[in-house]
Amino acid sequence: MRIAFIGNALPRRCGIATFTTDLELAVRSLDDVAQTAIIAMCDPGGQYAFPPHVRWSIAEEDAGGYLAAADFINGQNFDVACLQHEFGIFGGEAGELVLGLIAALRVPLFTTLHTVLDSPTSAQRAVIDTILAASARVVVMAQEGRRVLIDCYGADPEKILVIPHGIPDVPLVIPQGAKERLGFAGRRVILTFGLISPNKGIETMIEAMPVVLEQAPDTIYVVMGATHPVLLRETGETYRDSLISRVHELNLDGHVLFLNRFVDRPELLEHIAMCDVYVTPYLVKSQMTSGTLAYSHGMGRPVVSTPYWHAEELLTNGSGILVPFGDPDALGAAVADLLIDDEARLAMGGKAYAASRATTWGNSARRYRDAFRAELRRRCGKASASALPPLALGHFAAMCDDTGMFQHAVYGIADRNHGYCIDDNARALLLCCGMAIDAPVPSFETMTPRFAAFIQHAWNPDQGRFRNFMGFDRRWLEPAGSEDSHGRTLWALGAASAGTNDPVLAQWATAMFTSALASVEAFTSPRAWAFTLLGLAAFCPAHPNGSEAKGFRLELAIRLENLLLQCESPDWLWFEDRLSYDNARLCEALIVTGAAIGADHLVTQGLRTLRWLTGIQTAPARPGQDAHFRPVGSQGFMLRHREHPLPFDQQPVEACATIAACLAAITVDPAGEWKREALRAFAWFMGENDLEVPLVDSDTGSCRDGLHPDRANENRGAESLLAYLLALVDMRRIERMDVTVSTLRPLDAASLHNQLSN
């Protein structure tokens, strides 16, 4: 991609310039971004020695300059324009001159709103309304900004993306080293930094210093930053002089230090690192974003702040303290308490640092990149699944050790704290078996016995059940797992028992499957029945003399069908009174079983329920877009009395199950809509979803853990990873299938097994 950023840029001295420069650098560093450029705004009288990545500039009050910049973006074949919007940096009333640039663009526009006003003037409202209409997506940095845009401006919720302010990715350090380098050794340091203006509330912290000094007399308050350029042009240093005068009046000389300069990034980070407590005593609640707050919080500095919007959202779960507006006594007491309590202060800093890792500039850049990608795909009219990505196994390997597959990940790093579970190791064995048939992977030859050994160790013969959860110390956490985990393990064993490339593995799996099958007789979970049926679909053709297994398969299928007959109504075609998880596996089990044993009624019921489910899981088409896959959300699932399911949180297992069920449906109903539905479900992984955010990193094969209402879950655990890889394997089978039968027909077991395998 080629991306043009429009906004201020360093060395201009302002927060927007710092933000635009940092964002452009982070996006430019991504491997799949070919080129970036900044189109920089110049304020009246501003003369800047811009670096090479600033390719164009616009004089703030030059209407023609905005049109010339649009011509530059269009003429240089940029794919996307990303506007950094703040009313004060563009010319005309309420910055209206930028609308000329927007109207002349011929590429998708993404707008980051650095200010969202809940009570705009009529001119400000007109500008924002125009930007909302013209933008493919609008980025805000806090949930409150999203709420204001929806409630006050009537913005389309699906257009709004929340991406928090980016932060430097630096180590967490204690302040002593930086204090010694900067000349503050032996002092407790409070810091405020940023451009100085009256709305920052610095006078409140100065008024609070006597309270602080009563408990911590060695404290110094450092106020670092130049006076805001607009304020400097209008009133000079009047405000700063008033602050200095107040310091003298309170006899705080030697305890308040003004560093009157705009510092570069290394110096800024060094000063943040040396402070014990950072304060943002802003005076108004409607401060939507504070880059200074984000940076300090992200570097693990304990923060004391007034409760403006950004601070209220950021300083949660003990990562900061909120005090009332304009209350020096409360501010001083909170700061003093932290300064004299080393344990509490360090703990708060650690929580702040841990909570902020998702918002490093690298992560922010990837979220912008993903949004750009999704819009370009949409505009090109490309089906995301029509060209399948390669099978990448880097993350798969990273999630495994010599015991098996880890259950969870923190971002892309395996989380040892949660150990292992048989569910994921069974899914991993399924993937290995599927790949052994489709396209053998050498690394899987060593991994397959590892997952088999995990299952072997999980078997508890005293209970006749498989254990599920194991700690990292290799101790089982329960004598028996859930019915569903037992059924899923039987499914994997059934697939392994049918393997022809590893007869020793098949022999082991056959014995284990036979031992564990009897327990299912007492199960009541329909998903456990379905998983077992999927295992039997592979087991029975490979063991044609196993009459007991064949009989049990019919019994389980009839149980599943009876549930449907008891529960369905004219508007509810399902097996239970709610839709929950792995839903399409129930349909798949009936289709596969009915086809194998020649029971047309089971196939019909499976197709009926799958067709109803895919309708439930299809979101209405948006203007200019096709309908997309919307799995039933896990926040409450869907009860039968609800008109619509809850849309979030959306889980990868639903897309995987739907694709597998459609694969089964194609083999018995090739003239149906099943390939289209499978493509739609796979496109959900690639970004054709409610948030238009890809969940998959095609380079590593990792998959995010789902979609929240405003963002993707950045953790990439085993369930999501395996759901994506299994879905990709099934999509490859669908693409290869040469379907010639045009009417519904039952298949014999061997025929079905061959079609699903080949």
C-alpha cells in the first residue's frame, strides 16, 4: 500500500505534529507498506525544515493549496489518505478549507479525529458532518469519542473505529538512573509536560505543592514544555509569567522548575523515565485525547489526573488515580500518598505499563493498516476468500512445546500461566491428520505423536474419561473434563484411526477410540454427540467390521434428530432453545452421518438446519457492500425469543464450523448455495466482518481471538489459531472439489470419506 498522511509534522511544535510523525513512521515500518508520505500543514509565519518523508505542504489559509495537495495525492497513485483532524490546524471558519481537499480526493479517506466536541458551534458541526460523510472510516482514540459521534452527530457506528493513542515501545525502568543523568538525584519528581496553556490546569498542581511538601519535603514539580504557539502569538508569555509569580507567592522556589522548551523524543522519554509521579490536572471534562497522558501511562509512570474523558477510560484497574477538577488539596494528597509509599507507587506503575502494551505504535500502525486493507478490498470488489492465503505455520510452531500445544497466548506469545487443554491438542491432531491427507508437512510428522501422547496421558481409565486441563507443571487439574472435550477428542481419534500413512498411529488411535467410546452412552450434550459422530464418520469406513460403532452412530444421530423434532417451531429451526458455540457442527454431524448410512431424512434435517443457521449468521448488506458473515456472539448467545442474536463477541470457531458444515453439504447438495456460504464465512477471517478488520496474519498463520464491539482481540490463542488453519484446509478442499452431481443423493460411507478427504 501507498499511504498519504495529512496533518502537522515535526519540527512544527505541537501534539498533532508529534502524533502524525510517529504514526507515519510506524506505518512506514510495516513490511507490506510500500510507501508513505506526509502532507504537512504550515501555520501563518511558520517556516520548517521538514524531513524527506514530508512530500508536500499546505499554507493554512491558502484555499488553492488544499486543492493542489489533493492533486498531488491523486497524481502520485496513493491508495489511501489518512487525515489528522483538529479544528485549529486548518484555515477558514472552523477549519473549513480542508473540505476542499477532501472533496477533490479520488482515494479512500480515513480521518482521525483528535477532538470530538459534544457541543459544537454550527460551523464546527457542519465541518464534522461533511468529514463523517466523506470518510470510509473515522478513528477516535477513546470510547467516549465514539459515543459522542453516534449520539450527538448521528454517525454510523460501523464507520467508527477506536484506536487508542500510540505510545513508544520502551522498557519499564525505575527513575533513579534518569534522575542521575538529568541532575535530579535525591529528589522526588512530579512531572507535567506538553505545550503550556491555561486549560492544562498547571496552577492547580502549583497550589497543591504545599500539601505535597508537608509529607515529602524533597519533592520538585517539573513543568516541561514551550508555551502553545497560538497563545504565544496572542498574549506572549503572560500565562507562564502568572504561574511563575504564583510559585514565588507560595514560597515554592526550588520546588517548581519550568523547562521552557519543546523537546525532541529522546529527551522527552528521558524526562518521563525520571519522574516518580506524572500529573495531568486538566480543567475540563471534555478533553478527548491526551498524548502526554498516553505516553506517561505507557512508560509505566503512576498518574494522578482529573477525570477528563481520556483519563477516565485509561486509568482503570489501579493504573492511576483520579481527583476532582480544580481541587488542590485532593490533588496534593493523592500525589503525596504515592510519593511516600514506594510499594504502592511501583505497583501502580507496573499495572500502567502492562495495561498499555496493546497501544504501542507498532500495534496502532497494524490496526490502521488492517483498516486500510479492508476498505481497499471492499472497493476493489474482491472476495477475500477467492484467493486463499498460503498455509503458514510459524505461530503454530510457536504455540507448541514438548508437551503439546499451549491453550492461550498474550498477543502472539504463548501464555504458560494457563497451561494446556485436551480440546486444543485434539484440534491440533485433527489438523495434522487432515494435512497428512492433503499436503504432508514434514514438521507435522514430529508434532503428530506429541499431540497423540498428550491425549494418551489425558486418558483416565478409572473415570472412563479424558482429563481436559493441565497446568504448565504437567499436573492435571481435574479427574475428568467436560462431555464436549471428550467428544472432541473422540473426533480426533477417529480421524487418526483412519490414517493410512502412519499405521502405528492408526493402531493406537483405534484402540483408544474404542476404549473411550462407551462413555458417550451416558452423555447429554448434543455437541458431544455431534463431535463423536464426526469421529465415527472417519472411524467406521476404516473399520467396516465394527458393528458396535455403526450401531452407536445411528443411535447418536437419532438422538440429535429427536432434539430437533422436539424443539423446532415455525420460526425456530434448531436443536436447542438457544444458539451457543460451534453451532454448525450439529448440522455437519447429521449431514455426514446421513450420507454415510443412506438415511435421507438425516441429510435433509442437516441441510435444513444449516440453511437456517447461515441465514441467522448473515448480516444485512451495507450500502455498496455484499452481506457478510456475522457469527452468533458469545456475550449472551441467542435465545429463541430474541429476534436477533447478540453480535459480539464473535469467535473464530463459528466461522470454522460453518465452513466444515458447508463442505459436507456440498458433497450431498452440490447445486446449493454452500460454496458461497463457505466463502462468506472464510472472508470473515480476512476482514469481511462487522469491523472490517482482518483477524489473520497470513505471514505467521496466527489468528486473533475474536471481535469485540470496537476492536479485534489482539491475543492469538490455540483455539483461534486452529480454527483458522482447519478452516483454510477445508477451503482448499472446497476449491479442489469437482462437483458433478446436481441433485441431492445419499452417499455410501466410502464415497463420502473419499470426497471429504480429497
